[in-house]
Amino acid sequence: MNTFTKKLKLTYRIAGFDDIPSIVELMHLSISENMKSFLSMAEIEAAKETMGVDRTLIEDQTYFLIETICDDQTVIVGCGGWGKRKTLYGGDHTVGRDDSLSNPDLDPARIRAMYTHPDWARQGIGTLLLELGESAAKKAGFKSIELGATLPGEPLYLIRGYKALKRITNIAANGSENVVIKMTKKL
């Protein structure tokens, strides 16, 4: 059986507020397709309660878009970033956010809101997003970084040197469990 791997030329840029509709579309595709082999449909719906656009990342200019050219069009194939605020995970709508700024001398930075288009999964986009976020956080003076991983994301983060600190299980409105794994890494 032949395995076809797309040869991608990836570029990145900082997201702007006018990119939000494209980001939302990518997030929905990523959530609904990339989680299928890890979670039931009810668990995917539960995960949506803690996933989505976080406008503070765009405001802080810490959110990246990964793009490539497909059929002579620029296409967003991934998005994600890092946070200098205390919120570990979630979108604008997520309950329990703490948008106060972190102190780089005392607090970790955060890897936030990483999504890959299902057609370009397993092509290094998640790794690129991690490298961009970690590098920017280190440049901003942070000594460590944390993230709230989903079950599908956990294998990538483990390979990239993150250590699990604890599993947080939330019960969603539909009664399903939504597991978030708090993970950390020294920069």
C-alpha cells in the first residue's frame, strides 16, 4: 500500500481579528474530524465547551496561522499560539477564565488553541506551532510553559517533551466527560 505524503511549503503569520471567521471554520473541522478516533460524538460535543477562539490571543499578537498554497490559493492549515495570560485553555465562552497577565519570573507561559486542518494532519504543523510558541515565550522571558491537552493532542506533547501534571475531568452539559491534561515543559 502506497502512503502519499503531501510536500508542504509552510509559512506562518500572526493572526488578526479579520481572520476569526477562517479560524472558527478550521477549529470546527479540526474538532469534528481529528478527534473521531479518540472520542465518541458525545465527548466531542463536550470538548466544544472548552474549545474555541480566544480573542485575547489575537489581541496580544501571540496567535499564529500556518498557511500553504493549494490550487494556487493560500489556505490556512493550522492555527495555535502561546499565551502570556493565566488562562490555561478555552475560548472566549469558556467558564472560569483568568485573563490576568502572567509574570514571566513566576508563572509559566501557555500553549493555546492548537488546531490542524484534517486534510493536513500529521504533516508537522503541530510541531511547528509548538516551536513558534515556545520560542516566542522564551524570548518574552518565560522559563516554563504549560498547556491543557486534549486526549488526541497528548501524544504529540509527550513526544515534544511535555510532562503530564494532572488530568482534569469536567462534566459537560450533555453529561459526557471532557478530559483536559495539564502538561508542562521547561523552556
